[in-house]
Amino acid sequence: MEYVFKKLPTIKAQLQKSRFVLLLDFDLTLSPLVKNPAKAILPKDTKIILKGLLRHILIAVISGRKLEGIKRRVNIPGIIYAGNHGLEYEMNGVIKNTLISNTSHAGLKVVKGKFLKLKRKYNGIFIEDKKTILALHYRSVTSKDKPLLLKNLKEINVLLGKYRLLGVLYKKTFEVRPTSKKDKGTISLFIIKKMHDPKNLIYIGDGRTDEDAFVALERNGITIRVGKNNKSKAKWYLRNQKEVNKFLRWLLNLLNHRDKSFR
Ligand SMILES: [Mg+2]
């Protein structure tokens, strides 16, 4: 992994070769860390930079959140939005959903019941129902309760297969979603195809679900992870979420000083 700010000329050279698009994760990439994920926001200065960038290039925000939630939080017309890791997306004002099977639907109901039970059992659990995805956040659960909770989550995880559901544990969140092929990688490839296959792209993300995109976009993407992690498939890294802003500002400056439009 290479540090973005150490090799800006390399990135600049690559971007100047051809048209490019910008794909962005939301939580902990565009939005700073908050205790309660319901309170995550897009900082004002980031919003201004994104609006500026949108005058030059196409931008997509790809999130694990519900489509409606991610749209409301970013709230910039003209951006392509994908929610639930691509299970739903909005492009050019048209909203599309990937339908999930009845089996998975029934499974999500069962899981929600189990999550609610855990919520009653332990303090500090926050459940997010994103219709096609369920998330149980346990950042605020005491360290004393955590081992037992994790054991309970593992028990739930074992049940998921028969409902064609998949459980992912990351960053103090246990997420359950249908084992459909939609992930941040497939939706990224789909979106760039719709963007007429630009030769170049930048993808910035911080989490485990972004790894699907890092892998899918390996060939021609400038894949950037927020936070260095040598296990990541991203080629580049930024040290923290604050540096995302700094990088986007640099990008805007680069585009503002370029004559031709790269849309
Ligand atoms: Mg994230």
C-alpha cells in the first residue's frame, strides 16, 4: 500500500491520461465517526467540495445504508446513489431495487426477532432495519457483555445459510444480508459500465465491505483505503477520514486547473 500524499504526482499523471469517475463510500469515508450511526452527517465543507467536483466528473456514493437514508444524508442532486451495498440504487432519477427471494425475506424476519431479543438482553445494542439488510450495532455494549453477545451472534450466524442470508461482522456491527451477488464490487462495476466505461476511476472506502470493490476495481482503479491496512486489496491509503477531505480538495483543484471537461 502506498500513501496517497507521498505520491500525488503519480496519481495526477494517471488521472490526466483519461476521463475518470469517483466512487465513494459514506460512513467513515465522507462522514466522520459518530457513536450513533443514525447521527452520521456529511460535513458542510465536504458537501461544497463534492458539488465542485460534480461540475467536472461523475460521482457515485455507494453505501451499506438504505438508499433513502444515504440520499437524504448526502443530498446533492446529480450524484448516483447506491444503498444496501447495491441492492438498491438511483441513477438519473430512476430508483431500482434488486428483489430478494421469499426465503431470504422470511429469514430476515427471523433474524430481526432474534436481534430484538438480544437488544432486551444487553444494554447498548442498536438495531438498524434497512429492509433488505439488518444490522446490529454493538459499539456501546460493555466489554463484560461482549463475549457472550458475540457467542449469541455466532449462533445466529449458523442459521443464516438455509435462508440464503450472509452474516458479516465488522467494526462493532453484525450485518445480515441476502447472499445475492450484489456487493460494493458488483455495483461499482455496474455503475462504471453505465458511465460508459471510463478508463480511470477512484474508489475511496474504509470498511470490510469496500474490499469487494477494491478487488473488483483492481485492474484500472485508483483504490484508496481510509486507514492503512496491509491486508487490504486497495493500492493506496489515506491515514484517516480527515485526509479524505484533503484529498478531494486536491482533486478539485486539479480539475479546476484543467481545460477540458472529463465528464
Ligand atoms: Mg465506511
